Amino acid sequence: MKSLIGIDVGTQSVRACVFQVNGVKLAESIIKFQSLNFSAPGYVEQDPTEWWDATLEALTQLARNPAVRVDDIVALSYACTSCTVVVLDEHGFPVRPALMWMDERAAKEAAEIARTENPVLIHAGGAVSPQWMLPKLLWLMRNERDSYDRAFRIVEQTDFFTYHLTGRWTLGYNHMVAKWSYAEPAGGWPDGFLEEVGVAEARSKWPETILPIGAVIGNLSAEVAQKTGLSENIRVVQGGMDATAGMLGLGAFNVGEIGMSHGTSTVIQCQSDFPLGPSISARPDALAKGYYLVGGGQTTTGSVVQWFISKISDGSPDTFQQVQNRLEKEAALLPPGSKGLVALEFFQGSRSIYHDPNARGALWGLGLWHTPAHILRAFYEAIAFGIRQFLELLAERGYQIVKFSASGGMVRSELATQILADVIGLPIHLVAEKEQTAIGAAIWAGVGVGIFEDFPTAIAQMVKFDKVILPKPDTRADYDFYFDKYCQTYQQLNQLMHEVVDYENQRQS
């Protein structure tokens, strides 16, 4: 039977899988990254060389797996973090570390671009995030001119992988319309827009070819084939954002179907047949012609839980997982609201609905009766409240949710998933294949080479569901109360947060 490779390049690892075209996973390889550098508040960097070395190792392991027939592999594609900016020489190797997707250093530049109020910004909800390409590029031009001048290409992680897999330089339309303030209905970038925001000279550092998800780029390069043991006959298909692949891997494509990747960060994506208005990113044709790809979520969700448990478990003879399991057993016995605790999960700023890079995490209501289990539950509830905010905004704009599907590291926690179902008041459909981003990338590959007629056909053949988590109606009143307090907490604290962030930035300068 024919098979496909899907590659998921995340923040902490690369995950490569071989799937048969009926969705059966034949093999997987997971290689963790070692480097993630938080050099200053808001600064997050990583070495792109490590991504590529790990990917070559993962592909080599797949080729050597006895369950895999290399000659049956027809195509591969890849899903990457979005707005991870790489600064590369002519050979595709880094001039400096990558500015990761969660890097918020370009807040000033983002605000300047937003103030232009150019009509193209409407396609991204009217906001400009400091995580996106143009603000980061402008920051580089102003603050690291030497790195900028030495760069042959300044592109996305996705484009880095395109080059190293095929030897071709391209840009992916999927991430450009999502994170580059680029949209075909506006003519790409409107005349004069790049000049207005001060980055027009950087066009020479971008490839001219822009490809949509599913476009066939060419064959796997001879060099990669020789290093990994894969075949040069494998077709490489244009990839895109990990969250978009994750949406497909969760069986969501049609209007009303929500797909949520719930891991280190949380990304919610769905498709709409109409734009949803201010403050909601609705990217035209980002996945399929005639649809708006809608996105929301938070930068720090699972990473907040990881931070908290790692601090609690530091010096403990128990493993991280043992500590988490113990705390979750205790937290499961607690009532909604964690006996008076309210938290905010904005440890690296708020992505949506506030679009506030200077928001910060918070925890209040602490009493001497509270334990680490109370705090863990409060963080789970805060994360769920943030998701509820975005879903309620969709509903206010007339978007009707038909099905809500989720996967990712956070969903592996039964407690966190049950709290989420209770808070949003919706059944949560869980997929059988936990590597939903990799299977989404494999779906891109299959559609691109014509194995599947379209995305719904591919989903019907590739995606299988496992179980459904139902909300508990008796928790609704309590969570309505604490959701209101969660919303008010940001409104009351945001000015204080901004003053402290400004003060600390001045101390560093």
C-alpha cells in the first residue's frame, strides 16, 4: 500500500511519521532539541542547525524501520512553527539563531506597523503581533544590522525546510497570509505598504516564488536521499503552519469544525465562509480557495504547566510525571475555582483575544489553605477560560460551532481535558492518532500528489476518532462565576503589567 511521510517541526522536537494512505501509522521517530535560549524577557531563540540535524536523523530512522518499505513512500510534507524567523546565508545555514515564534522583542515595531492602519491588516484582525515577520525583520534591521546585511535569505522555518529538502527557495502562502500581513484580496502587499513600514529593501532577501499548501515543489534532493536512505523519487509537497496541519489531523476542514492543538501553546483553527470582523484573524485562502482560515489561542498554556511542575519537582526524588500525576489526583478532588484562586496564563504575552505582548501571568486569591494542587488546577482553569473567551467571540460574530476536536500534550491530561469541556460547555472529540500534526502534513502530501481528491476525502480516509469528553452540567454556574473574574482580572491588571514591563525594559537599556 502507498504511504506518506508527515514531518512535524515543533518547539521541543521534530516528529516524523510514515502513514499508509488509510491512516495507519507504520513508524515514527521523535528527536528532541536541546537548545532553547531565553536570553532576556521576551527573547526566545533556537539554533536552526539543530532542527535540520534532528530531521535527518528522524528520516534515517524511518527509512531503516523494518515496518517501512521505502519504495512505497510516494510523497512527504512538513508542518512548522509559524513566524519563527531564520536569518540564513546562501547555503541555507544560520547567520544568527532563529527568532522563535514566541519571541516578543519586536513589540515597538509591531505597534508602529499597526498604527499605519493599512487595509491589508484587516485580514489579520486589524492587529500586528510582535511575533510576526515584519516586526521582527524591522527589529533586525535596526538592532542587528550586521546580521541583516550578512543574510542572503530572511524567511520562515517552513522555507528553511523547503530549501534543505529540495534545494529550492520558496515562500509558503499559508504562513505569509497568517503572519506576514500579506493577502491576495489586497493584492499581496498593497502598493507602498512595505515602504511605509520600512522593510521594502528586504524584498531582495525573500524568494520570489510563493506556493500554497499542497503544491508539488519537486523531488527529494539527492543529498538528503543519500544521507537518509530514502528515495529521490519521493515528491516534496509545500508545507505550512503546524496548527493548520493539526487542524486537518483533527478532522476539521468544513465550516463549523474546530481543531485545537493543545500543547506547549494552544492554537485554535477553523475555516469560515465569511470574514469575522475586527480582532479575529481570518486569513483568506490560507488553506483552501474560498475559505477564511480563522486562528486564535495563547502563546503559553502547556508551557505554564511545565514551568510550574518543574519548579515544584526540582530537587524531588520523584520524576516530573510522578509529581504531575500526584498533583492531578489531588486537584481532581477540588471544586471548580480551586477554592478561590484566579490565574492568568499570559506568561509570554496574550495572543488572543487581547493581542497584548506586555500582558503577564498572574495568580491571586491565595490563602494559607492552598496547596500546589490548588495552583495547578487554577492554571488548568485559566487556560480553559482563555479558550472560552475566543470561542465566545466567534459565537458573537455569528460563527456556529458544529464540532470541537482537540489533541496535544495538554489533552493527555484527563483532568485538564475535563476542566476544558466543563468550561466551554462543549463535547471534546479526541482523535486516535496523537501525532495529529504529522498526519495533517501527510494529508497535505497526499492531496498534493493526487492520492486524495481533496482535504475532506483525505480526512475521511486518514483520521480516526477515539473518544468524546462530555461537559458536566453541574459545574456550569461555578465556571460562569470564575470566568467572569478571569476576564475582569486582566482588565484590572493590564495597566500595572504594562508599567512594570516598561520599567524593566528601561532598566535593561
